[in-house]
Amino acid sequence: MTGPGGTSVNNPQGPLHSGGGNQYNYHWSIGSEDPLVRCGVDRLEIVREHRLRLARCFVRPRGIGRAADRLAQPGAVVILQGALGSGRRAAATMLLEEASAPGGRIEEMQSNPEEGVPEPSPADRYLLDLSHVGEDDYAAAQRTLMMYRSLVEKHGARMVAVLPAGLEWMLDAELAPLAVAIERPRGRAVLSRHLRIRGVSFEYEQLSTDELAHMFAAAPMRELDRLADLVSQARDSARYGTDFTHWRDEAVAAATNWSQQVAQQLRDHRSGQERALLLAAAMMSGAAADAVMGAANRLLELVRHPRDETPRLAQEGLGEQFEKLSLVREADGRVRFGGLAYDGAVRRHFWENFPDLRPGFRDWVEQCAALPELGPEDRGRLVGRFAEQALSSGRPDDLCVLVEKWTQPSSGGRLSAAAATTLELGLSHEQYGSRFRFRVYQWATAARLKPDLARVLIGVCRHVIAVTHPEQAMVRLRHLALRRETPEELAQEARSALMQLARKNRRLYMRSVLPLLPGARPDSGNLDVLLALLDPVDLAIEPPWQEFTLAWRAVMGGRPAAAWCPVVQRWLTLLARREASDRVLCALLLAASGERHLLNQLYVTTCEWADSQATDIVRQVRREDRARTAEAFCREIDLAQGVGGVSSGTGTRVTREGT
């Protein structure tokens, strides 16, 4: 996919991340009157940075050379096989990156295309990640792969597909010759590369420990990435010594040992109050002590834990409770655990060992997000930590429930930012991203849609989905823009986001026009979107002429002349300044052909433009240039009506009626 709206896939599907798992560093806010906006985040720039970082960190696995040789040929399709954790997706991304032109883009294809498949161009590079497909769906996934393969080979593009580990025996015989097996890179080399990229100095022999040897042999690539990040965190915190061995030991303990210590801590503290405070501190780590205590009390109420009837002054104080649980209260009142990444181990323990409470944890987080003691950053961390546990435990629908609850009218828009963050985290997830994109589609096409949820959907389509899946974003924005019950303010916001995509990419422009034509009735919103697409203002491409002509035909036939004539005049201005192709005139003539009243209106519109005294037109185009352009166009209109040889001077207004 070309153009600024194209798809860049150079990650393990998501934000720039220097560690394992999911990193949640995107923030949304609601202005007092402004729509939902992202705060200081250019996701496209983050994707570009991720591309650079992946290239710097990537350690080539054995077998990738053979795949690269195959991909060098136009129309090549390579299927990567490998064990879990061997870095198949990263390898596929780097193969496509190396096969791309400088600044080129990589588009991730859908395993279940929604509205047809666009024809690729020879410059296109495609990634099809089937690594999470199960055995039951594998046959259908292979049929999709065969369809993409045919298109790629026909048009000279390139594609790399990643297959699920362990299902090699099910690979269709037709696809088997395309398969290349890769082996995991050397673990020591991977960790060393990631440490150096983070600026961590170390000696080679300092990586020779029994714990690291085990991780080098068996840990997935993402775990080695996370280990390097933990070492970097230990160094930067200045709480765990001053040399690499201290940072290394603390990071290894965080990566491998904390689970046992957390289990022991819970055995030592069996009361509901202690465990609620422990989980609240893990979910709210870095928040104020009052917020932690408030969250713990809410959890006790939600699980209907019996109240402690002891008079409050006879109970333990907050500091005493923190001390018993080895919690640290900083000088500014914020609460944290002493061990590096210990809070993550606590959260993981509760989600893994209390599966029956997971729905309750979801409802608890819903309530905690509204705590007045939480600031925006605290709330963002809470949402991110919950999303991490819900997704890792196979409960993506919990995030959807929260999105719907936080956008209810009763919330008054106060938690829309939390809903947007939650939805972005789901969309950015490697395994569940496609599921969340489909959920956004379901919301956008539902019979009823709350305004706050619509606003969130528009935001994530524009800022999240559009960066990696622009065509899917366009489909969802189109549905949101055309909903009859959508408030005009939100419909306009959706149209604006749609225009932002289509006006920068010819393929997206084409695929924006075609679905709008069948429903382009005078009483539909389709014509409003088509008219906006036809406007040359902010158009950064030469439009695809067939679709451009069809759109003009629909707009001229369905909207009054007063709506579209100003757009015609803006095109005439560009033509007079030699900033547009003469094919614009051909498109207008073809759109109006066979309709005398439309041709007459084009003639009148052109003459009015040529003689206009409007300040903007006079300032932009010299009168003689307007006269030259108008005479040429009016002559073509005469010829289209069979009035050959008629002078088309612009000094006289004519109606063309009766000619």
C-alpha cells in the first residue's frame, strides 16, 4: 500500500516497545469542548521508530537467507515455519522490509477479508500472519492464503505468510514448495543485541550464569527482549546497585523468581483485606495511597467480603498495613513495591489463580476508573494493567465490556478517554487485534450506537486502525459517517477522518467511491461524502479518473447545482493555474453527457467563474487565464451538445437552453 495512509507493519503488532508483553504508552484526553484527541502521540511516527528499532535489534535466524533469496523475485510468496518463540513474525517483517524500496510500506493482509481484496501493484509488500490460527480454522486460512498468492503472483508483488507452529503437517501440498523453516537465533546474541541497543554496558562473561543459560536455550525472543528491558529499568531506577551484575540479577529475579515469592506472600497473608490491598497496590502502583486504599475497599465490597466490625480506630493504620505487605510509600504519598516489576507478578498471580473472580476484577476496574483520587496517568496505567491481564488470560471481551460501560450516557463522557485507551490496547494486540477490528466494525454497523462510543470509534479508526489497516479504517468510518441517527457533529468528524485517508492515497480514494455509488440517493448521506471527495481542497493525489467521473455523475444527478457548482469552480481555478490535469474537464463532460440541463449548468458555471469579481478568485487567477480556460471548456461543452463551431466567449452569460 502506498501513500501516507498505507499500512506499516514493523512490530509485534503495536506501539514501540522495548520490553516483552504489551506496553501501554498512549494517552487520550477529552478537552472541555473539543472532540476526543490523542495527546502528543503520532502513531505513524511510532511505527516508523519501531521499524528502525527492529532493524537494529534483529538477529537473523538460521534459514532466513533462503527465504530472502526467494523473495527477491517479483511475484514471490514465502511461507515461514518455525517453533513458538522463534521470532517468525519479526523475521517476516524484516524480509519484507529488506525487499522494499526506501520508505516503502508493508501491508498486513486480513485472514478474513471484509469487502473484497484490492489488486496489488508491483511495489506492494504483504504480510499475512496466521500464527494464531487454530486447527479448526486452518483450512479456511489456507484458502485465503491461496487467494492472496494468486493476486501477488499475477501482479508481481511480494508476500510473506507466517504459519502456526505445530500444524506443518496440515499444510496443503500446493503450498508446501513455498515453505521455508527458520530456527530460533542464539539466545545470547539476542540478549546482547537488545542490551547494547538500550545502552547497557556489560562484559561477555557476565552473561554466563545458569539462569541465563536456561533462558538462552528455551525462552521466546519476546522474553529475552523483556529481560533486556528489565535490566535497563533496574539501571535507570538507581535502586538496585551501580553495576551490571546487580541489574542483571534483579532483572532475572523479576523475570523468573517473583511468581514463587508472590505465591508465598499470599500464603502468609490469607485475609481478604490483606489480599485486596495487595491486588489494589499492584493495579494502582504509582498512585496515591488514598487511591490504593479506596480501590481495595471497592474490591471487598464487590466480592461481598464480610465487613470488619472492629472499631476503625482499633484497626491497623494504613502505614502498618503497607509495612506488613512490604509496600513502599514514597515521600509524595505514592505506593509501590520494592522489587523490580514485582507488581506485575502480583497481578499475574491473581488472574492465573482466581479465574472465577476475573469477571469481578473487570467490574472492579470499571468502578476504580471513576475514583476521584486517580489522575489521568494513574487511570491510564490502571487500564493498561487490566488489559494486559485480560488479554493474556484469553478474555478480550472484557475490554469490550468496559468500552461500552465507560461510554454510557450516565458517564457523561468522563471516562471516554479510558474507553479509547482500552480499545487501542486491544487493537494493538498481536493475537487479538483482528478481533477488535471486527468488533469496531460491529459497533459501527449496529442499529443503535451511543454518541460517546461513536466518538471513541471515530478516534481509534483515525489514529489507530488507519495507521496499520487503512482500508478497514475507511470502511468503519464510512459506516459511522452515514448513520442516520448520528449527530451531525459526529458525522462530520467521521467524514473528515475518511477524507483524510482518501485524499492522500489513490487506492483508498477509489475504494471510498465505489461503495458509495449504489446508495447515492438524494435522501442519503452518500452524496455528501462523494461531494467532499470531489473537492480539490487538500487533495494530495491525482484522482483515479474512472471513479472520479462516476462520483461526479452521481453528485450532479442527486444534488442541486448550488451544492456542486462551487466545487467545479475550484477545479477551474486549479486548471487555470496549471495545477490540475485537463482530464478533470473530460471527467466533468463525461459525467454530464446525455443530460442537456447538466451541460448547460456546467456552461453557466464556467462563464460565471470567468467573469467573477469575487476576491478569492481574482486574487488567485489572472483574468486572462480564466478566459483562456473558460473558452476551452465551453467549446468542449458545445461539441458535446453537437453545437460545433460556436464561439464560447466569456463576456456574455448564456443559459444554453434551446440550443
